[in-house]
Amino acid sequence: MPSNIRILLILIVGLGCGLSSHAWAETIAQDIRVGIHRDKTRVVFDLSATVPYQIFVLADPYRIVVDLPEMQWQVPPAAARRKGGLIAGLRYGQYQAGNSRVVLDLKGPGIVGKSFFIPPSKSRGPRLVLDIRKSTRQAFLAAVRAPPKRVAESKAPPLSTKPKRQPTQKPLVVIDPGHGGIDPGAIGVSGIFEKRVTLGMAQQVRKAILALGRHRVRLTRDRDSFIPLRRRVAIARAAGAELFLSIHADSIANRRVRGGGIYTLSETASDKESAALAAKENRADLIAGLNLNGHDDEVTSILIDLTQRETMNYSAQFATELVPQLRQLIHMRRKPHRFAGFVVLKAPDVPSVLIELGYLSNRKDEKMLTNQRSRAAIAKAIARAVDNYFKAQKS
Ligand SMILES: [Zn+2]
């Protein structure tokens, strides 16, 4: 059965609780927004807590119904007039004791291709997102007839809530050595693989950070193994990372080009080169033969849509700490801090930076990145930036 229909049937998120529980009575529904995209209409519910929900459809007229627990509806009056795309109108409010309901009136047959929660960030609560796609009347009627079904596995919330650090715990830095296993990354002038350089470097950065005694460190990989880009993000989030550093080294046909650069996430790349670099780094999963048409692929693109500005600001702050530290050791590129859409930087709630330490296609850069002493010095510089960044957060 196609997954869009499956999800549409009925989706229950939560701990298997019924919708009529009063556990969510304090939850506030703050807004309902409608976004029109080329291929879908997106309805977003701004809530103060993650709640269970279920979705079903009704024909003649075409409607999508979202059932939620009873909660406080503090949605601005303007929300009721929101329409556009496939949405002709909407209603919301308490439906019966213990239950709220939202009814979306459709302009024509439309199917909920996806629905999921975006976890809360520091500045905003969780958001329930419904992506509605145009369908045929036939497909719509099939969905109306379909028996209710629970979807228990991970189809529901694509991202879990990031665990919070205990007050007694030190902040966690996750270091991500780029590439690995079947994906060698760039290949150096002497034939060395980027995946080896990044792992060696990451291990040294870990050592340097731990030597300061103020942080915890975890690596996304500690051996020569392939890890999909999204899993790297998931590892960082699941571990409760407060900073994510992805380490890379580039290569280019022109062997004279050298220098390091620091990249943070942005919807639009700061320049053509950065866009091309992101496209190249994002190919890692393709190289390994991974099917990218999966569910979470779209989730990551959605996350950048509804961007977590705050996380992006923190990422930029770290980049600002890192540039002067690295500059003392590494030849940095003109405009050392740039932006592009790197998949590995898309954790919505973990400040993330990708460091290109240099060009393995350049003999000098390659030597610098394979030499133990220069590596150790670079690792210490990164550790100092990490330390400064967390000190700045505290003050
Ligand atoms: Zn790379």
C-alpha cells in the first residue's frame, strides 16, 4: 500500500493514549498557518506540547479532519479566515468532552501525504505539520472507505525530542569525521583518502577538547564505517549534543588551490562555490548507494523551510569563534565563513558547523593534515574555539 494512503488512514502519535485523556488539557493551540508550495499545501499547528492526533477524510464536500485532545484554543481570529492552495477554509475548537477537532475544507480532493511533529526549540513549541497533496476523487474516496489503522513505528514523529542535559553534566560536543567505509571522500595528491584524514583529525580534536576538562565528546564514527548523513544528525540529537562539528577536507582539479573554510547551514548558499561544495558533500549517501527518496529526506528539507533561526545564529557564533583560532595555523580562504545547504548540518536544535580543513589536492595542505604535529595544533585550536563558545553561552 502506498505510504501516503497508509499515513492518511489514521495516525496516532503518542504513547498509545486515547485522544479523550485530559492529560493535554493545559496544552495551548497558538496558531494554525497555511503555506502554499508548488506541490503541496502545508498546514502547521503551533502548539505548546506534542499531543496525540488522528486524521481522517470526509467526502462531499472534501474535508480533512484532525482530531486532537481537548486543549486551550488561543488561535488568533484571523486563523479562521486562512485559506489558499487546497484549503478553502478551516474550523477548530472543542468537539466533545476531552476532544478538539480541526476541520479543513478542501477546494478539491486532497490527501495528507505526510504529517509529523517538528520538535520544540528554545524559542518555540512543537509544530504539527500536515502536507496535503492534490489527489483524484477516486483516491480520495478510497481513503474515506479505508479502515482506521494505527501506525505505531517511526512513520509518526520523524524526529524525537532532543534529551536535555542534566545540570551536573558537562555539555556534549559531537564530532563527525566526514565520509567513511564505502565512501572515501576526496582523494589526496599522495592518494590518501579524506575519510582517513577526517577520522584522525576528529580523534585528535576529541583528545584536545577532553584535555580542557569542561566538555563531553562523542564521535559519530570511531572507525572506517559508512554512516548516512541523516544518521549522523540523528546520532548528535539522540545523544543530546549542544554542538556538532563535521570535519572534512576538500579536493579540486587545480592543485594550487588551498585553504580552509567554515560552513554553516543556510537556505540559500552564500556563493556558487559553497553551493557546489554542499552538493558534493551531500552526494555521500548516493555514493554509498542509499535510496534518497525516503521519508526522512523530505523531512530534512522541511526543517530548513521552517528554519530554526536561533540554532543557525548559534552555529554562526561558533564559526565566529573558530575563524580566528584556525587562522593562526591554517591558510584560510577569502571569506572564511560561508553558508550552504549541507544535509549534515540540518539538525533543527543542534548548532552545527562543517569545517573544511583544506585541500587534499594541494601538497602543502595534504602534508599539514597528515602530519601529527600540525594536526595536534589544529585540534587544540578547535578545542579553544569550543571552549570560548560555551563560555560565551554561559555569560
Ligand atoms: Zn568531505
